[in-house]
Amino acid sequence: MKVIGLLGAECTGKSTVARQLAAQTPATVVPEKLREFVDLAGRTPLCHEQSALMSAQRLAIDSIAADSQQWVIADPAPAMTAIYSLAYFDDSSLLDDAIADCRKFAVLLWCRPDIPWVADGLQRDGAEMRAAVDALIADRLLPDLESEVPVANLRGNVAMRMHVARTALQGCVAPLNP
């Protein structure tokens, strides 16, 4: 499967990276099911709804990837639901599945929290939570993956992030348009 997974806490530029990559490669972006849930329900999900959200994200990715000759960009990787379950509910029950799922990606692009935090309605809780989620990615998700899946750290402004993303993808994807 030709899938690029985006990791990162709230307001770290994942969607910007996804849109820019899609404009530069033959790729389809799979949008975030969590955002759809919040928009439809008018609230953030509860603990017992996390598993279904992670499954919905994976299903959307698999569905598009199965029918596509292009690359698929997961914005974000389903593992982010497991990380948010840890952060908000102290629930690690989704973590093993999230790690196994991440092994299916060609590359993971980790958007780091070094850009300004911006409020976004119900989904964003602040720079402190963003830092805590970033730490959970580093401590609980990536140690089991870094030897198996390429992980690129995206930092700095958009141009710097895109340079690192394109460099990381060179070994995994067809040539990128400049």
C-alpha cells in the first residue's frame, strides 16, 4: 500500500503539509474523521467512541488506497486517535493496534509543535496539550516504529517542513514536482 501517514498534535501543520504534498505528487488526501465527527456531533468524542473513530480513519484510508494507483496521504494517521485516547482519557487500549497500523505506512511525517498555536473551535485545547500529545507520540508510539518505518521530523516554517517531507519521500515515492 502506498500510504503516507501524518502524525502530530493539534495545530502542527498536518493539513497544510497534506495539501502541499497532494499538490506536488499524484496523491489523494484522506481527511480526518475526528474533525468530521466534531462537526456533525457538535462536541468532541467520548472515550468509548475513540475505537470507532480510529477504525473509521483506517477504513477510509484502506478504501481509497485499494482503488487508487496514486499515493494516499492520511491526515492524520489513525494512530493519532490512540494518542488522543491516552492524552484525554488515560486509555492505552488502542495503542497496540495503532502501532501495528503504523507499520503499514511507507513513511510517517511527524509535524512538530514549533509553530504558533491557533484556536480552532472545539478541537484545540492549547499549547500545553499540544506539547503533551507531542511527548506521547515520542514516548509511546515512535519507539516501537522508528526501526521499521521511516519517520521524518517536520519543523520550522512551511517551506522547511515541505523540504524535509519531500526529502523523506524521495526514497518512497515517484519523483515529486518542484
